Amino acid sequence: MIIDAHHHLWTTGYQWLTEPGLESIRRDYTVADLVPRLDESNVTATVLVEAGRCDAEETAEFLAHAAGTPRIAGVVGWASLTDPAISATLAGYRELPGATKLVGLRDQVQGVTDPGHLARPDVRATLAAIGAADLTFDLVVHAGQLPSCAEAARATPGTTFVLDHLGKPRITSDGLAEWRTAVRDLAGCDNVVAKLSGLLTEVGPGWQVADIRPYVDTALELFGPHRLMAGSDWPVCDLVASYAEAWSALDACLGELSSVERAAVLAGTAIRTYALEVGS
């Protein structure tokens, strides 16, 4: 069984898609585009993650997609960490079609410049409310924000945090040690799991498996396979690799694992963390 724990869908109305260099993915990506790729790579089910529109309407659309698509087993929707009415927001989501597939929430913390953002009392209260609602919180952050993520995770032990894309390490010849130091403290928090996703995009065109292998190996060392899950980050991965190539590259990095460990990374961690209902 394979669970794609991180992918998106979108239409061309997203503001961030207007940035230079994104021309190749500046088009609609729909369920009809997704399903053939799942079949090609033998992916059983997926988790659909908010795609940067940062509004409740996107979450409603994604839940509707999930309601009509059995292969989408879960949705990580959007919520602002500074939302003063987070309880009402969550209650509203619970009334939507497909609400039973809402498994987590995310905010675009990577774009916040305030280094103390995750330490704000209102943000910490929102994180706690998300955990109290039996939802996870996905951390989409850059490597420089990892220390504040660790502080937030320790301060809200009732919330499960999911680190997207391993915290977007700067994958260069000298970036591994810097990232390892930053992520080690976060990995020491029992309420944090991480995604092996988005790494090829961090390398860029011309990537090789050898570029990402040290980061995957370090994540396996620090988190262990039972606190790691795998994701394609499609369609973003299309900037440098096809859906199938993204899975092939990751699979090449997992070759030394036992069958039990591989099963955890490829499906078990995602199923347990997001409480997914997935058929065999």
C-alpha cells in the first residue's frame, strides 16, 4: 500500500502561480489529472493539502473533491493561525460536504517574516484548539523557522504537528549540517512527524537521487520510519520531475529499509497520523 501524503489541486486563479519560473505549472490540475497518475504509480490513496489560496472556500472545494473521490482519503485544509474565531471556523468546516475527510489544517507560515509568530499567545491558542478538535497541523516552513516550530510543538503537546517537505532544507554541498542542527530539536518532540516530500524541487532541474539521499537518511535517523510519511508534492514536483519520477526517486532512497519500515514510511505513518480510512 502507498499513501501519497501530500499533493495539491488548483486552478489558475492562484496568485502565487503568477510568479516567474512557474509557467510550466500555471494551469488547472484536477481530479481527472490526478487519478491516472495514482494508477501509474500504484498509489492507493492520498491526502489533498491546501494549495496557498488561503481562504475557506478552497477548503470547501477540496472537501467536495474528497467526497466525490474515494482515492482522496483526507484533506488538510486552511486556517489562519491568527483567526480569533477559530472555533467557529472549524464548526463551519464540520458542516460541509466531505467534512468527515478533514484531517488537518495548514497556514502559510513560510511567508511570515516575524520570527516570533509561532510564539504569539493567539497563535499558540489556535494551535491548541486545532489539536483539541482532533486535527493535525501541517508546518509549511523554511529551515530558518524550525527552532520556533520546536518551541511551539513543546508548548502545545496536545497537537500533532506534521513537518512538510522536511522544513525545506537548503540542499547544497554545505547545507546538510545546517539543516540537521535546525531539525534535530524538532525531531525530539514526540508530537511531530515529518514528510519526505518536495525535496526534488528544492534541488531544482538536473537533480539526482544522490542530492536528496543524505536528507532522507538524516530524517530516518532523527525521526525514525514510524514518524515519517511520503508525499509527491504534485503538481509542484512537475517543475522538475513527473509524478512517477518523484516516487521513483524516493523509493530509491528507501532501499535499505526493512519491509516493516518501508510500509511505515509509504503508508502506515500517514494512516495513523491523519486517522485515514483506507481500504486494502
